[in-house]
Amino acid sequence: MTTDAFRALYEHLRDGARRGPGDRRGALGHLTPERVVAAAAEVRSGRTVSLAAPIETRPGPDNPEPADHRMTGPAAGAIGAGGLHFALDRFTMNVHGDADSHLDALCHVLFDGELYNGVPARSVTPDGAGSLSLDTVRDGIVGRGVLLDIPRLRGVPWLEPGDHVTAADLTAAEAAQGVRAGPGDLLFVRVGHRRRRRELGAWNAAKARAGLHPTAMRFLAEREVAVLGGDGNNDTAPSAVADIAFPVHVLAIHAMGLHLMDYLQFEELAPACECAGRWSFLCVVAPLRLPAATGSPVNPIAVQ
């Protein structure tokens, strides 16, 4: 994709997403209270399924800075001793890495000196984000989730790194699965990243991974989805645009105001949907209360 074509697509999506100069919720504006109520009707069996991968604490080719989990208690000599003692631990994490499931806030992408909706990039400082931060979703995101399984559509276990998901793939997956994404939905796109990683081992996903082609974002804009989540980074690597490393992030977060969830896992959800014969569900996303943060580890829950 040429830079000029990308810029034209960016401007088209940005202009179509404008919701007034004071908007700070972006595409979550599509997720109205009425649509949240309607999403509750998706619950049939009451089964819950996690869409998050276990947090990685060991370094690997896709995770040079793994999360650090340490036990800080009980104190030496307390185990087995009488009286009351507590087991304690501490956790640190590089939120926006290439291994752990996380949510990107709208302040995550700085492009041409701005954040989403023209907010000056200088509102992000070493002390935190002053606007469009994780505080925007402090009350959580609840709505109708839709999973589109692209490897299932193509008859393969996973997409190979570097492969693109197109708008035509998304439309064909809808038809094959008997589901349609619509306004206010939380759209999840499976490329099989987690299954490939599990069966073949980790690789440097920063250099090579499957994801959406930038032009596929037209599909999301037309359907007015509220959130996009993938089992990879959502962006393909190498990038389809020579001088823009993460074009889908730029289009989704910066142009459209879409909160992204990266590196989820659908290897439990996909067979559950297949078994139920339904690819839509109630979805509950509860990021941490980190008011000035650019993102959060996240464990979305599908309720079938």
C-alpha cells in the first residue's frame, strides 16, 4: 500500500469518525446502553470463557522484557510457624509487549503530533496521559462480542506470519459462520497466532506476524464496531505500508477512536462457539483502574 493511499484512507476514516471536538470515548459511542441491554440476550448457557493468555514471566524471542512476578511473603521462617501470616506478591509488566494480552487506550498512538480527535500529543508526559487515558474505560466495556475465525474460513490451523486479513475475508467469515458484526459490537478476529506459538514455539513477532490489512478497517467503520481485538497484534508485520510500522493501530486508535486489544487468545472460545453453533456472545472487559495509563493487562470474558 502506498503512503499516499494510506494517507487517503486515514483521512477518510478520520473524517467519518468525527463526533465533535470534545469527544474522548471514540467508537465506544456506538456502544449505547440499549445495545448493552440487548447484548445480555446473547447469554444462553451461562458458560464463561477467558479470552486472555496466561501472563508470561520467562523471556523469549517475542518477549525480551517479560512480566515479573515475585513472592514477597510470607517472611522466612513463617511457613509452618504458628499464628497468622500472609502470602504476598508483587507484579510488574511491560503492558504493550508482543506476548501478553492487553488493551490499548486512545492515548497510545501519537501520529503527526496529535492523539485521537486532535488532542495535542504533549498531553502525554512522563507523569502519564492527561487525556484519552485508560480512565476513559474505568467502568469497563460490556457488549455483544463477535468472533470471526479466519483460519477456519481458509481451512488452515493458522495464518502464517506476514499474511493479511482483508475486508473480503471478514465478510466471507461472517457468511460461513452465520453471524454479522454490527453497531456497538466488540469484534474479535482470529488469525491463529496463539495456536501457532503453542505448536511451533515462540518467534520474534515484532518482525513477522499475521494481522489485518489496513484496508480492512473500512469494514469496521462501515459496521460501526466499538472495539477490535485480535490474537496477534492486529497489525501485520512486515507492515503493508513502507514508512508506517503499525498502520492498523494508526487507523483504529488515532483515526477511528477504536480501543484495541492485542495478543488475546481464542483457542478455547473458537471451539466453544463451534460447539454452540453461535459466534456471538456477551463480552465483559474490565481493565485495571490506572487513570493516567496508556493501556492495561486485560482478561476479557465471553459469556455464552
